[in-house]
Amino acid sequence: MTHTRYAFIKARWHADIVDQALVGFQQLIPAAQIDVFDVPGAFEMPLLARDLAASGKYAAIAAAALVVDGGIYRHDFVAQAVVSGLMQAGMETGVPVLSVSLTPHHFQETAHHTAIFREHFVQKGREAAEAALNITALRAQLTDGKAAA
């Protein structure tokens, strides 16, 4: 059975930037096929991604967050834990879980940086949609026995 629904998880930290990833995602996948879920921050995304993937409702899950360097080392381990957790969720469930989680080391909350990252998240959302469409098509071919050996 081919799924035509996708889940999109958004962290609420820097929502004005992170929400742009959904804009890009919707440029390739119709909004009517996407269920959107908000979580407090990046750290909460892997658990929800695993639960959504395990539900069997989604062909793929995308998760978006901006984890910034707040002057302490914490952002590095948060970003690593998030990306590892998203990968683990996909591996455990067999459902593609895609990351649009970025960790800039020199982000400043200025109009200039915000504008740059808002546009970058649109592009990254589009790339996540391309990946979701491509991996689900390839997996459908494998299931149907049509993939080249």
C-alpha cells in the first residue's frame, strides 16, 4: 500500500525561521497531504517522529528546527542528539525520517541573519520534500519488485 500522507514536525524555537521549511515542503507536496505538528524545541522531535512513523499513517516524516549557538556548548550535543534520534526513529520503524535541522555557529538575531535563514529554510524544506518523494518512490519500486538489481 502506497501512503500519500506526510508528517511535518516543527520546533517552536525561532518559529519565524523554522516555519519557512514547511513553506518549501509545500511547494512540492500539497498541503492537503501533510499533517503538521508543533513541538516545543528540537529535542522533542525524535520521539514524536518515532511515534508518527510507527502509526503507519505516513510515507515519510520531516522534522525542522534551528539549534543556535547561545554561547555555551549545549547546542552541539542537542543538534547531534536530534539528528541521531531522527535517524534512529527511521531505522526502528522503516519509515523515512528526514531532518531539516540546522545548527549555525554564528547566528545572530538581526534582520540580516533572520532573512538569510528564512530563505535557507524554504530551500531546505523543498529539499526535504524532494527527498521524501524520491525515497518513497524508490521504496515502492523495491516493494513492487521493479527496482534494478
